[in-house]
Amino acid sequence: MMGIPENHMREMGSSLQFEPISPAFAERYYCSLQLLRIKQPVFRTLAAPHYSTDLGVRHFREAREFYLHHCQIANIAPLDSGALTAQYRDAPTDGLDSILDGILLFFGDYKAVSQIIDERLPLSKLEDWSYSLLIQSGTLLAASNDPQCINLFVAAAKKAQSAIENYFAFHRAATFETKRTKNNSAALEYLDLGLQATKDAPATMHYMALALRYNLEALLHLSSQNSKSLSDLDKAEEAINAALESAPSNPNKELTSQIIRYSNQISINKAQLFMRSEAYNKADELLKHQLCRAKHYHSEYNAELYGSLSYNSYLTGQHEDALVYARKAFHLYHMIGAVSPLRSIRKITAASLDSLGNSAAASRLVALIDADPVGLEGIYG
């Protein structure tokens, strides 16, 4: 028997059958239905992001915006948080991680998932929770600025079945302390605990953890020591390169893809520091080099690189180049329904068009930034 959330989803899917929608909607719909039924999707790409296990414990407002915009297209009222909480508050603990994932993926409702977790915590023993549930619950509470997440991450580290799982748990705790509480000393303690566990791990895993540690340390030093942040990112780059070099002997393509994703992020962070110090040529060279390497291994994570190249080109007055890179980034982001990046790319595009003297096109594009969040009208409208 279907509950209210699934009935709502089916009504929404039916209403959208002949309407213009994001290319990502169908996959998110399918994956979410499977997850809410405590089944794993047969396939899942970047169009259905893993918001609930984000290593950066970010609050993805774009997930909710994506859902609300499609409710508007379907001309149906959004489902309120209470209906989701009522349906899933008594879900079995064994499948709760899947349900939380499904709720956030389709509805983008942090309020509902946080309430489900908050109600469950006083009645549960964390040692009875799986590593997956502890990580998801901790990540969701961290994204909602709830300090209870630390206990969940520490418990997850104890449940870890591998050194890298242990590191990922402590890394999330460190990220929360860095981003939310600004307690850098606590963050470093968690990073030390996580990295210690990887010393005897396979080389690829150790180097990947080391790269992530230096990348986060760069964020710790960013506000006061730009040169220290750059040094941290140099070390992160060296470590992630070592991870990539040791990965070919490992047949796990998912691992290689994961390393490339982290490598891209380190390069983008480093390029942003170059832009901050007006070393635009260095930023351009670094991003192009990383783009060539990412294309060789895996192409699905290239949108951010194109976006960064577009922004760097705009800053240096190369507005035509900025538009070329923006079009490539826009297409990739549109295909996966990445609302926030689409907005950023349109802003760069509008600014570039205005600088080139096409103020009419720029104004038209600015109007679409909020009116068309999923990019149905194309980059120029």
C-alpha cells in the first residue's frame, strides 16, 4: 500500500508527463522511489546526487529548489515536512539510511530528515546503527548545524570496516568543526585520528586521505594565511597524484573516478587562490591541465572545471572565452539538474555579454536566473 509521499510523487510524475522538465528529473524520481521502498537503484549518476553523504557536510538548498520548481510546472502543491515525518518516523532502522537518502534526493527536505533523526536518537543505541546510517544521519545533522552530528561521526568511525571509512567519518567531523563551529583545533584532532588509521592501509587509500586532509587544512588557513593555504594545496595535489598513480593496479573504476573528483576539487581550490592573488595565468594553466587529465580518466566531473575557466576568463577580460567555457559548463550542469551552478554560470554569462556591449541579452538572461532555475530556456533564454 502506497503512502502519501509516494502517491504525491506518482501524481507529480503523471502531471509532468508532457511538460518541459529537467533532464535530471526522471532519474531522481526513479532513484527516490526505489530508496523510499528500501531498495537500491540499479543505476545512479550525477543527476541523482548523494546529498545525504556529502563529505563537505553542505546544506544543498538546490535540492529543495529543484523539487519546488517541478511542483510549479506540475501545478501541484508541495508536500509538507509533516507528511514526510509522519510516514517515515517509524521506519525500520535497517532501512532508514535508504529512506533518508530518498527524502533528501527528491524533496530536498532537511527539516523532515532532521526531525526523523532527532526523534530516533533518544530511543536508540548508536552501536545498533549501521555505518551507513550513522554517516548519513551525522551528515544531515551537520548540514542543519546540529552538534549532535559529532557523536554520530565518532560512532561511525568505530563501526568502520576499513581505514578509509574510518577516515571519512573523522573528516566529516573535522569539516563540521571547521565550517560550523570554527573550532580549528578540534578539526585538526579529528583529522589526525582519521589519518592515523590509514597508515597501514593500501597506498591509494592513504594518499587519498592525506590529500583530503591537506585540502581541508587549506580551508582552515584561508582566512588569515593565503600562502599557507597554497602550501597545503600543493601538498594535497602531490598526495592525490600519488593516489592516482597507485590506482591503476586497482580494478575499481569507482575508486579512480572518486580520486579524479577530489583531484578536480583540489585544482579548483588552488586556482581560486591564484585568482584571489590575481595570478590569472597560473589559474588558467592549472585548470586546463586538470581538464585534460580529467577527460582522460572520467568526463562527468568536468563541469566545475569549465565553470572555473569561464570565471577566470571573465576576470581577465577574455569575455568571448568566458562565454565558450560557460556554454560547456551550462550544458553539463543542465543535464544533471545542478541548480546553484547553473545560476552562477548564467551570472558570469550575463556579465560577459554586458562587457561585450550586448546589454539587452544580458538583461534577458538576468531575468531567467530566478525564473528558470533548472535551465529549461537554455543559457541565453
